[in-house]
Amino acid sequence: MPGPARHRARVVGRVLLWTALGGWLGALLLCGAVVVRAAFEVVPDARIAGHLVGRVLAPLQLAGIGMGAALAALGGSLGRGRLVVALPLLLAALCAANHFGIAPAVAAIDLSDPASGADAGARFARLHQLSVGLYVATALGVLLLGALHAAIELRQEGPSPP
């Protein structure tokens, strides 16, 4: 690819990368800090609030799988190294585990059924804690990925003139 076309492609790649990173992190923060809290404060039934949060988390987790793959591809196309390719793939895997493994297991537990017993409550608590842990790890991972990309860009640009 000739010089100007290559430069334009890199600029487009960087814009897409930063837009994807900002969008993913923003969505994770909005959901975790605002939507979940508001659902449990406003909705009088915790079970219904949980279903509402689940309906919001499902597309967010699916988007995380796609964003992880896209960010890995962008990091690779920009020649930024293995870490910035591997990390978003790991984050996508966390989203997939949460969406396809943990969320259905949590949803299958009926805490309103007295026959479920205390064991169901303990299982729900363990799975919920694992789900929250994966969510927080994903958000921290996206933040770390942004910091890695910023450090790479600063290193590539060199020192700024005074």
C-alpha cells in the first residue's frame, strides 16, 4: 500500500480502535454503575429487577464478544503486538463464559420455589458472585487495554515538542 493510503488506513484503524474501546468501556460503566443500581432501587420486586438487569446484560455480553474480536483484529492490523491481540480475545472469552455459561445457570435457579431450599440460595450467591467478578474483570481489562494502546501510541509518536 502506498504511503498516503497506508497512513489513511492507519488513521481509520486508530479511530475505530478508540471508538470501540470507549464505547465498550462506557457501556460497561453505564450498566454497572447506573442501570443495575437503578433497577434494584426503582423496581419493587428484586426478581423482576434481576430479570431487567439480565435483559440489559445479555446484549452487552454479546457485544463484548464482538468487540473483543474486533479490537484484537484492529490491534493486529496496527502492528501493536501480541498482548493487545490476546487481551481482547481473553476479554471476549470472559463475556462468552458469562453469557453462555453463568447467566443461564443463574436464570435456572428459582429462589421463589420453597422446594429449592437453602442450597439453591447458596448456589445462586456463588454464581452471581462469579458473574459479577467476570464483569468487573472485563471492565478492568478493557481499561488496561486502553492504557496499553495509549502507551504504544505515545512510544510511537515520540516526545512532544515544548
